[in-house]
Amino acid sequence: MVRIILVFGCLFLNQAFAGKTLDAVKKRGHVICGVNTGLAGFAMNINGTWIGLDVDVCRAIASAVFGDANKTKFVPLSAQQRFTAIQSGEVDVLTRNTTFTLSRDTSLGLNFAPVNYYDGQGFIVKTKSKIKSIYDYKKGRPTVCVQQGTTTEQNLSDFFRAKKMKFRPVVMESNDELFKSFLSGRCDVYTTDASGLAAERTKVKDPSSLNILPEIISKEPLAPAVRHGDDEWFDIVKWTIYAMIAAEEMDINSSNVEKLYTSSKDPKVKRFLGVIKGNGKDLGLDSKWAYNIVKNVGNYGESFEKHVGIKTPIGLPRGLNALWTQGGLQFAPPLK
């Protein structure tokens, strides 16, 4: 009887950890990622080439699985399309500035990977309005442009209700149409994640004509998501992001990774890069999976600075997205 139970238990474990998604990805030969239809710094299609912070997550996953960052396919998704696309299997992973919330984690059949950008909802107005704070509307009733079917919409309503302020919403499905409506004067205020506000401001000829207000009214931890029920694929996506963060923690970057692979004496570095084997096997990947991520895509800091950092037109400081050793929230568990 004990023997039967043990055999059944082993069969159950094997079934529970079967990597259906990984098998499908390998058979297909590329990773399919759902991305934003177009958000500067996060996912933009420039002359047929996708670039951005979220795009780099997908390229890193492909590097981990195939050793090749180009074995990817990007599917642009609106806020309304994104959850159906991941639930139905149209995409393998959602790498699309999506807020990690309790309801989405529990009711949509999703698992959220580590946060790749800590954000918060803000407001932008035209500089000529002389508005310096959202509280300047305390006695008014501003018209606010907000995207339909997002946490942004609920946050906006909750905030104004809590502050006993009034507003008139203008709700649309398309973010591009909303921003155009704001610029045309249909709305007094446009609201979305603060990173999105900075990205949208780069679209106008004179960025100084738009003023991002100082208030942040929510927590918006943006994270990739996969389907429930495939722990192996979830582990791969999860540890891909942790690998990018850990590489920055250990000062491993795309420029020095080859040299460190052959010359480092640090056991942590050697284990991370696959010189000391083990991590790859545990994930069902090649021993150089993390090496390939850093070599092909870079560490988290490299990706951040390349796409959204202070030297880019978006100009975002690291802030909460700095490493934990530098006062931020980005932290990777030990890769061992």
C-alpha cells in the first residue's frame, strides 16, 4: 500500500511539474510575448524592430531557453486584449506593463513574475493651465482622460471619492486616442502610470508644454505574467528576471561577462555563469542560461538605462527601481 502511494505521488509530481509551455516553445523555436501596442521605453516597434524594457524581458527569456535573444515573436495587445491572449495560449508570457494585483493573480488564472518596474499613477496637465497640483482642482470639476479596463480607471475614481473631489471622466479603449483627446483640449487632465506620462510627453514637439504633477496616487508594480498550472515555465520566467537583477548586483554586464566566465574566482559568479553547474539543470535549461541572458541582453541596470533612464528622452531616475543596496526595491534571491 505504501509502495502504491509512493508511486502515485511520484506520478503526480511529474505531472504537476511537466513543462508543457517549455516543450511547446522549444518545438516552435521561439517565445511568443504579448507587449504593449506602443509605449516609449517599454515596447515600441521601430521599423520592424521591437525595443524597450518589457521587450528586453522577452529577449532575456529567449536567451535563457535558446541562447539566442532573437528567437522571439511579439504580439501587440491592448489593455482589453492582454488577459484573453495569455489565458487562451495566444502568447507564452505577458511582458506588457501590467499591474500585479490580488484580483488578477487569483481570478484570472495568472501567475505574476517578479516586478520589472515599480511605478505609480500620476497626472499630467498643460503647463499653460497654471495647475501645479491635482489638489488645485479641489473646488473645481476637471475633465480627466483615463483608459478603459485598467487599474488606472479604478484608482482615479477611488482617489477623487476619498478626497471628496469631483471630476468628469473621459474613458476610451485606445491610449493613443486618449492622449490625442487630452492634447486637443477635450480633457483638462490625463492620467496613467507615471512612466507612461513621461513616455507620452516625449511625443510632443515641446515637452515643457506639459507638466507632470507631483502627486502619485497608487502603487503600480508592473510585472510579467504567465498562465497558472505550469510551474516549470513560471520558474524560467521568474528566474530570468532575477538573473538580470542578480547580474547587476554582482557587477556582471554585457561587456565583462565573457572575461568573468573564464577568469572569475568568485564561486557566486562561477555558479551564476554556469562554470559551476547546477542552476541550469534545476530549471531544465543549459548551464549557461544566465550567461546568455547577460551576454545577449545585459543586466537589469543596463536595460533600464538604455530604454528609460535619465539619459534617454523619457528621463526616468532609478528611484524605487534601484537595487536594494542603493535604496531601491530591486532584489534577487540567491541563485544557488
